[in-house]
Amino acid sequence: MFIVEFIGLFHDIGKSFDHDVEGTHVSLGIDLLRKYKEKDEVIWGMEAHHGDTDPKTIEAILVQIGDIVSASRPGARKETVSTY
């Protein structure tokens, strides 16, 4: 799998944690990827996907763009897990 696809697949994995866990979905996701010794490029892409840090790779920039496009679609911010 290409790095950008892997980052795109897992960039929001931190949202899957129980809401009682402290931290942002980005920090939780980074901790999980580090725990399983994921490549730095994947961690950098996850870390930068909301623009909180500068992207270090072109893949990180592509994931930022994809995240922006996905978030701008109608209903993206109003859907809940129960609707699925």
C-alpha cells in the first residue's frame, strides 16, 4: 500500500477511541501508530492533517487536501455513528 493511502485510511483512527480517553483524535492516533511502530511518514501525515503542524512530506499535504475536501461535503459534520 502506498504511504498516502495508508495515511488517508488511518488519519482519523483516534476518533474510534472511547470518549473517556483524554486527548485529541490526532494525539490518540499518533500514540497508537507509535505503539505499533508505524513509519514516520505515516505519523507525520496524521500529525499534520488538520494543519496543527507543518507537513513534512508531499503525502502529508495530499492527506490535508483530502481531509478538507471530505469535511466540506454536505452533512459531513452532522452525521453520527448511529446513522451508520
